[in-house]
Amino acid sequence: MKRVTRAPATPPQQRKFSWPVSIAIVAGLFITAAALPYLVHPLLYPWAVSLTGEPTLPGYWHGQASFPGQGQRRVVMDLRAEPRRGRCSNCSPIDGELKVCGTGRRIVYEIWGDVSDRSASRFSLYARPGNRALATSSGMSLTQIKGQWPGGDTITITASDSRRPSDQPVRFQMRRTTEAAFTTAC
């Protein structure tokens, strides 16, 4: 039997340290970490940010609603996406402002709420009047708003007053509008 002898192992060669490559890797990691929220946001909230140019739920909306005993009123709404960015565990992903125009006055509501799914086909909003006009109003106020959004430029709204459950909810359509139309309404 022949005896096999092994050659002595050569020590591993040390790699040369390259400053430009190291700096490029560190810069790439920082850029990726900074861009990650902007890349994940459209994936988690496709109803709020469109990568394809499709309409999103946030924006300005207008419509006409028939309030019992008050007649037709113009309603305008500004919806904003406020996704949870680690600020708090119970923040609403939607907030904004809603105005109900009346003869000689308006009621401005602060609104906030949630979407039912990733496409925001249904959403729920809560409303709180932001002015004192409601205190003297004998008509219906809005405290709960349910919306259906098929993904285009129309929303179907069902609004009610949780303090007056016997009142019929108000149902109406809203269409997309501009910031200027929202600002000059009422």
C-alpha cells in the first residue's frame, strides 16, 4: 500500500481593503434604508398612493345631500391619507375636513377613520363639528359616515347622527373636485 502524503496547506490570502467599495456599500445601505418607507407605502396603502396612475381615495370631493327638513345642501370633503408611520398604534389612516353648506352659514367637521381593506372599497369616518354653528342648529348633524369607493372618481356616502338614531341616514354621491372648489365652497 502506498502512502499518500499531502502537501502542506497554504495559508488563506488576505483580501485587500478597498475604501471605495466599502464606502459604496455603506452608502447603498443608507439609501436603501431611507427609501424603504417610500417603497413600502404604496404596497401597504394602494388606496392612498398609486404607482400606476389610478385614482386614489385621498383628495377633494363634492356632492349634494338632501337633509330632512333642511333641503338640499352642498357637501365638500377633503380626505387625506395619514398612514401609521410608527407614531402611534391607534392612529387613523384617514383624516380630513368636511363642510356642509347652508343658507348663510356652513358647518365644518373634522373627520377621521379607517378603511375596510387594502383597496378601501369601504371606509368608515367619524365627524366632529369644528365650529359653534351646530350648537344652535335644530337640524341633523353628521357624526358617522360610511363610504363605498369602487376605485374611481365617485364615492357613495351614507351619513347619520349617532345622537339621533331614529333619524333616517342621508345617502348621496360625491365626485372628485379640486382644491380651489373645496376652498371656495360655502
